[in-house]
Amino acid sequence: MKHQVTLSLLSALGIAALAFSATSSYAATGAELAQKNGCMACHGVDKKILGPAFKDIAQKYKGNADAVASLSKKIKDGGSGVWGAIPMPPNGPKVNDADIKTLTEYVLSTH
């Protein structure tokens, strides 16, 4: 009886661990998405490269209730003129909306 309870408990823990592992491996963090999608080629977290530093973006939009929607649109559609003459290319064709939202929230969290 004791072995049966132990085996049942271990089986339940194993299934829970597999479920957690499967979901966590699919949900990339904002930092991982920024690396994967080439954002870091033009943006540093705390320094300007070609585009502004993430911290500068976060500071500019701090307190803006529409920041997530506004920045998500810029990431998706691209843009120019806000931070200088170098345009940011659109990322919508290669990055899905959920990942764009995660990237936006990550950038805004770097302040």
C-alpha cells in the first residue's frame, strides 16, 4: 500500500513537471524575443546603438496609458522621425502580435 501511494504521488509530480516544462518552454521572455528577432542589433538595453536604448524608450513613455498599444504598433509597422532620421523597419511580417506585445512590455519594464 505504501509503495502504491508513493508511486501514485511520483506519477502525479512527473505529469505536473512535464506540463510545466511544456508551457514554460513555449513562452519566451521579452529579452529572449529581442535577441531572437534581431532587436538588439539596433537597440541596447541601456545604450543607444542605431535606435534608442530600451531604457530611454521606457522613460519617454512612462505614465502613458497608451504606451503598450502605441509601441506595439511601432514595432509591428515600423516608423521614423521620433528618435532621429534612421527608420525602424516593420516587424509585423515576421513577429506575431502576442510576441510583439511581450516585446513591448519588456521594453517598457526596463526603465
